[in-house]
Amino acid sequence: MIERQRYRCKDCGKTFTDVTNTPLKGSHLPHKWLDFIHCMIEGYSLRKASELIGVHNVTLFYWRHKVLSALKQMEIDHFSGIVEMDETYFLYSEKGKRKITGRKARKRGGASRFRGISKEQVCVLVARDRQKQTYSKVLGQGRIVKSKLDQAIGSKVSVTDAWRAFKAYAKEKGIEHYPFKSDGKERVKGLYHIQNVNNYHSCL
């Protein structure tokens, strides 16, 4: 176990270390964390990561939840320069729930009962600037609406896709708006594109 310098607060008298209130608190293998995060980025399973870095997969299960919990607490203070914004949708999943109401259980993901975007799909908004500052969160089920955008971002956005909620949001905020249609025929308008967001969607 690594010995760490402890510090004492002059106001309250409590002691702490450099990893207090971080995911590394209580970890006996802090030198393995960067290797594990690399495995997460590469999309490896817990068993594969366990083989590569020599840590039991049950331990990695708890590490993964610590990392995800920390990521949830990170907020983007502001974007700079050109900002791309687009949404993507996932079929709403209740995997692991014993009693599902309102529909039959699906196997291997299944498909929505409705065509197009519906309440059976979860909307994930992604906003990203050219410095790769990224906002990525679930906004609810069904199509995105302007009020949800304002609540989630509340920041200037220069580039979005062509969906009308983005148009209305940009107009209300006085933001210069460069729309792109989802048919993929037009990908670039001078300096403007949404390829960073689309690449993020693919990884997501």
C-alpha cells in the first residue's frame, strides 16, 4: 500500500490526502488506474481489461462505476469558438427489470413499435467545440425541444444540425446558425461542420 502525505485543515482540524474525495480514495492499486481508463476508452470488456492489467474483474467493476460517477460530476464551464451540437437516439432499455409494463420484453435489443423518433427512444445531446470540450447527456425520451436545449446548454452555439429545435434556440439566443441536414450530402460549409460530434456519436 502506498503511503501518502496527510494534511490538516487549519480551520476545522480534519485531515486529508491528495486523493481524498476522488475515485482513487481507498484504492490499493492507484498505479493501475491509468491503464484501466485506457481500457475503458478502447471499449474492452472487464474480463479483457483484467487480463491486460492484472486486476480482478470484480475490482474493475467497482472502478468503472467510480470513473462514471466522477464523469457525471464534471461540468463544462463554457465552450470556446465554434461549437457543434447534435442529438442521437437509443432505444429505451429496461434490461434487468423483472416486470416490464406496457410492452412485451425484447430480445437482443429489438426494435421500436413506432416508425421514426418516438417516446420509446432516449435522446442524448452532444455539444463539442474544436478544443474537444464535450457535453454529453440524456435529455429525456422522444424528440428534443427548445426548452430542453436551453436548460442543458445555456451557452452560445455556432453550428448545429438542421432540426427545428436548434433553429428556434439559435434564433432566440441571437446565435449565428449553420444547419446541416442528416442526409449526409453536405458535410462542410467553409470552416463549419459537425464531424466531431458525428464521430463522438459513433463511439457512443
